[in-house]
Amino acid sequence: MSPQRPPLPPWIERLGALAPVLLAAALLALSLLRAVKVEAIFGPNADCGGCMGRSSFGHDAWLLVLGFALLAASQATVHRLLRRIAMLVALALTLLVAADLAILSLLNARLYLLDVFKFGGEWRATADFLRALWRAHPVLVPALALGLAATIACCLIPAPPRPRQSLGFAVTAALCLALAIPLSGASPTHVNSDSFVNLWQLHRDQGVARAYSEAFAADLAARHRPPTRSCEPGQARRPDVIVVLWESLSAYHSALGTAQESVVSEFDAIARRNTWFSAFHANGFTTDHGLIALLTGEYPVPQVGRYSSLKAFAGFENAEAALPEQLRRHGYWSGFFTTGDLGFLDKPAWLKALRFDHWEGQEAAFYAGMPRGPFSAAEDAALYGRMRQWMQQREAGTPFLAVLLTVESHPPFINRGSGAIDEAQTFRDADRAFGDFYRALEASGFLQRGILVVLGDHRSMTPLREGEASRYGGSALARTPMLVAGASGLPQGEIALPFQQTDLLPSLLQLTADGQACHRNDQGRFLRPDPRPPAFIVHARGDQRSRIDVYTARGDGALLLDGDASTWLGDAPPEQAWIADFLHSERIRRGRLESDIPAILRMMGRD
């Protein structure tokens, strides 16, 4: 007979009894806070009398049902192991809801677990995120730590069942179920619908990961007509070209867009003196999407398995069709410059595959000893300083393409001076650095012979601001400013024709070609006195990963990716069937990516 366990001190037993109550309170409070946050962010644009917050709580109430049911079971069972398992599952659920709220609060985005695996290895960026979270919500982190400690204590304490507590949790679960059914069933149809669904729904409804059948692929191959190509005379010019890809620059930052008070006044003034595009679109919601579109001329529509893989650039390595190789045929040197960590998403391998002559990141000697920010990056002023240094040292007589990727204005917009989250001041600092760079280019004579293109890599991962939806409609989530300065041949002032990031490649090819310049008929060309817009614009959505928006002059719509069951939403343009077949065929051609989650977990476990 085993020796009888000595009685525990009363305070430990009280702690064991209190822990599940604290965990239940934390789960309920987090769901209510998320509803308040969703309503605060998206409610003003939805203008539906609190429907966004109610829907958020209604969908999260299903998770509350699960959480309270687990807690009820933990206090009802006499089996110590089962009680601990139920408590730990409830704890994991609470921590996931807390992380989702934290990301929503700082980035206005959702907790996609695959994004956590992808970005979790960026330890410095993660540390910056946690410090910013602490400043924004100083009570949240201690509360979570207290709840975690109490729950672990409860799991370790061999306390007896508590039927009354179990009954209370069961009744609360029933009440949550009574709220979940009507509130989640009355959800509004909204462009930010992913904001109010719960975490289970968010990860369940991912048709983008569903593969096509062999029969579907065969039928598509038999019926699909490849895009036609047209040719036109090239301009036979060889200007130096600098492309600045400005992190998160969006239409709502600029008075040329929807901002009542611009936070990029230098950009606006320079744009007015040169040429600016008021209907420019990003083709995706991430930096890698923007790079793919600009450097390959291809739409960054994710292939099957993309969002469970680190291979952000897989399927887009065709060097023969990419910008560096195309310009090399006309004597160009090509380089890629950033202050960020090139190792993130293995950019060097991709830049090498595209045959860039040179690429460098935060490891460049120029940045030695400089203060670092997100992604170990020096400030934007340092990037522009490095570009000026390279231009002074480069070999004269060889035309060049230089692509500059900025980092300073990366979410969550941590201001270098104060350490606080301050989007407006972060963009003002980045704007000041850009203005100084422009004036240096002007003083050096570059703008008399070269071309400067400045655009956002994607619209910021923030909610729609006042005026965006009314001015831009469904394309508001794709809008980013663009200016062109220097010897472009473009007329001064606004160009209101619609263009997109994929149009840079055919535009530069038409600019530099000696004879005929050929392009797909869906591609635009804007570096000419008479800019020609594309036939349609494609935007891979971030809030709804399975949705690909398509904008045309004759109607807008969206392709909802779901393997063989993919469907068209909204007002379908006349050429919807061909566009859908084209996008499906491109996804199939690039193949299916296998999950990198095991490798990511191993990477995250390394020191």
C-alpha cells in the first residue's frame, strides 16, 4: 500500500482551485477585448452599428464553448492525468487567443500559425514586437504570465474534483453557445470578413492550400489558350535606373491619395514636380509578392502549399524572362540593395537565380557600427547613403539597374527615436531620408540622364482608413503611390490610368529595346510619352488568403481558390473564364510546395 499523501497547505489548495477560474476569466476577457478591437478598427468603415464587434464575439463564442467545456471536464474527472490534459489544452487555447489579439492590436492582422513559423526565426524582429506589445498593453503581459503560472500550478497540484466549479463552467459554456448561434449567424458581408471569424475558422477556410486533381489539370491544359503577345518599336534608350521599393507606403499616407494630412510630404512635393500615378496597384500583400511582380513581371498568385512553406520565391526563378537578364542583353549591370537581413526567406538564392550581378543587405561593411532596427536593419538614410557611395565608385559607362528595398517603415512602425509604436513619425523619418536622397541625385546630375521610380512594396497591413473605400472601392487594399522622376519622357503631373507592379518589366523592356519589344497583351507599359495600361490587374489578398482580386475596365471580381471547386465572386468581367484558366494554369505549372513546418521548427529551436 502506497503511503498516504500528506495534506497540502491551504493556500496551495486555494491556488489550485483559483487557477481554472482565472483561466476562464482570461479567455472571456480576451474574446471581449478582441471584439472591442475589431469594432474599433473596422467598425467605422463598415458603418453597421457595431456589427463587426458583435460578429467577432459571436464567432469567438464557439471557442469559449470549447474552453469552458474543457475546464468543466478538468474539474469533474477523478483522473489526474485527464484533468491536466484538459487544463493544458484550455491554456493553449487561451494563449493562442491572446497572441491573436496582440497581432491584431499591433499589426491589424490575424494570427496565421504558418506566419508564426515563417517569421518566428527572426528573433530580433520578434523581440521588437514583444517590446512594442509591452508598451502598447502593459497590463496584458503580466496578466497572461499570472494566468499561465496559476494554471501550471493547478496542473501540478493533485487536488480533488470540484463538482460545483465544473457545473459552473458547464453552465457558462451553454450560455456561450446560446450567444454564438445568433451572433455568428448574423455576420456582415465585408471586405475584412477575416477579421471577425475565430481562429479555427480562419485556418479551416484555406482553399488556397487545396490541390487540383489530375483530371482538372488535364482538362485545363486541353482548353486553355496561352496569353497572346504583341510587339511594338522599342525606344532604344539606355538610362541608369533606380527603383526604390518603399516598405508599406500606401495611398492613405499621401495627400496625393486619401490623406488629409500627409506623412510623406517630401514624396508628395517631388511627385508633383515630376510624374505620379494615382491608380497604381500592388500585386500582393507582402514584400516578396512585390519583388516577384517587379522583377519577374509575373503575378504573385500563391501556388498550392505556399503558405506552409518558407520557399517564398519558388516557381519564380525563370532567369531568362526576369528583369536582370533581359536588361543584360542591352549592356546593363543589375544590383539589389537593402539594409535588411537577406537571409530572411533566402533572398540571395533567388537573386542569384535571377542573375543579379550584385546583392547586399545588413551585412555590408558600410553599415558597420550603425544602430539597427527591425530585421537588424540600419535606417533608410543609411541605405540611400550606401547607394550614393556605390554610384561614386561604380564603373563609368555601363548603364545600371539598382533596386533598393527599404525597411525602416516596416510594421509595427517602431520609431527609432522613442522606441514607441508611431506610424506617422516613422513615415515622416523615412520620407525625410528619401527627400535628402532625391536632392542628392538632383545635385549629381543623375536625374538629367537617369530614371528614378519610387513605389510601395504593398499596401500597409493596416485597416482601411477614412476615404479609402469610398474613393477606391474594392481595390483599396491594393493601392500604393508611385512616382517617376528624371529622364523618363513622361509628361509632368498626374497619370490616372491604372497600372500595377508587374508592368515595370515590360515598361523597361520597351524603353531599352533596339528593335521590336514584345509583351503579353495583359501587360501595361508606362515609361513612354503615351502610357498603355494593362488589360487587367491582379491582387493576391492578405486578409483572405484564398481570394485573388481582378480589376478590369469592364468590371471587377475575385477568383476564390479552392482547387477544382474554385469559383468566381462579384461582378465577373467578360474575360473571366480566360483569366481564371490563366491563373489556374500558372499555379499548376509552378507545382505544389511541400510543407516546411518541420524544418522551420528545427530552425526556431537553434540558438
